[in-house]
Amino acid sequence: MLKKVLFCVYFGLFVSMGSLFATDALRSVLPTLDENAYQMLSDGKIVSAQTIGDGKITHLFVPGTEAFKRAELAQQMEDGFSIASVSFIPYGPKLKAMDEEARQLAIFNKIRAISTQEGLTYISWRAGNKPKVLIEKSSYMEDEKNLNKMLPDPVAETFPLSVESFVYQRDSSFGGNRYHHIYTNSEKEIFVEIKNISAMKVFNIFTAVAKDKLSISMGTYQLDDGVLLVALTSIEGRKPEVSILGYKVDLPSAFKRRITALQNWFVAQLATIETE
């Protein structure tokens, strides 16, 4: 409940502030968006795109970043599909007062606090488009196989350019799964690629996404007055819709809802910095 309150307060106060200054900065780093997209970002909304039907996604990413490079590869993928989104989150007073290096470290530690994703909700189609718990368990693993020893969220004292870790998450749609988190960072960008190292199954029986065929990436990019948050989901070797015993799973819709939930979680994480 506290996280939800923090999210609402943070979002209400600073998105309204951000709309006053965001558009010019957004034009400089995302030069190929249309006017409607700039306005949506300034208003605190998420702008999305997908590669299904020859769609394009690279316009949502800052040229030259690691996220942009991955989006280019995803856009060229022939056997599969990708979904991308971007949002703009204005800094609160505490983040705004930090220098770039301190801000990167603070944001990095919040992104890695994956235990706080437990209880995260999303809008579930199967539940009648109502909120439903998405992530039931979320913890770091000692290695890629050991589920017996779960580790606390790491806290870095200096900002690393690269780091890898293994994570276990149990969610309401695909059950328990193991993931490999790989960070590629720079002075302005934090980029994490998340690969599934176990098959993701529907009803804990039927494989919806095979091992190593899912890539979920999240990235942040610092601007002077706020941070861009991008997300990219790519599924290789799978059509957008999966049919199992007459039950249809629309994978683009399912993962778009997950992306939205994770972006909301990140906004709430930034809000906690302002209250610490």
C-alpha cells in the first residue's frame, strides 16, 4: 500500500512538472518521434511499438545507446517478434540535486532491488481486465541452478559498467522460472538484458517460450531533468499467438502488460529515493 501511495504522489507531482520542460529535451535524444508521441511522453504516458507486421521500433531508443543497438537487432529478427516502449520520468528534488554519477548509482541500486517486485500487479485479461498479482516470488540465486540458497538484493557502493547475476521469479502466468541478468552500463545509460534460462510454461505443463528464446531488456538514460525508461521484449522462434488445448495466449499482449507493470514498478522505486 505504501508503494502505491508513493507512486501516486511521485507521479502526480513530477509528471505535471515534467510536461513543462520535457519536450525540447525529448526532441534532442529521440529526434524521429511524431508530435503526438512527444506530448504523450511529456504527459507521463507510455509510447509503444512492435515489429509484428513489419512494424518499426528503433525510433523509441536513443541513437548510439546499447538499448538502440539491441532494438536494431530485434527489428531485423525474422523468426519471432519484438515489443518496445519508452516513457519519461521527471526527477524529484532529491534526484535532481544529485550529480550524474551519484544519480546513476542510486538508480542502478533501485533497478537491482528485484525483491521489491514481489506482489507486483498487472492488468489481467483472464481476470476480466482487473489487477492481478503478477510476481509472487523474486530473489537472486547463488548460481544458475541452485534454488536452495536465495540471496538478498545487492547494493553497489560504486557504479559498475558491467555485472551479471541469476534471478528466480515465480509469476502467476508462467510459474517459476530462472533468468540471467546481464548489465551493460555507461555514464548516462543503465541497460539490463534478461534471458530466460528455463522454459516458460503455461499451466506449468505446456511450453510457451523455450529456454533462451526470451529476451526482456530494460534501460534508463539520464537527461538533465528526468530519465528515459525503455523496455524491449523479443521472442524468437514463436508466433505471436499460442494455442494450447483450445486456450489462446496472445504473447504480445501478455508481455506488453508485463512491461507496463515493470515500468510502474520502476517509477515507484524512484519515489522511494525521494523519501529515504
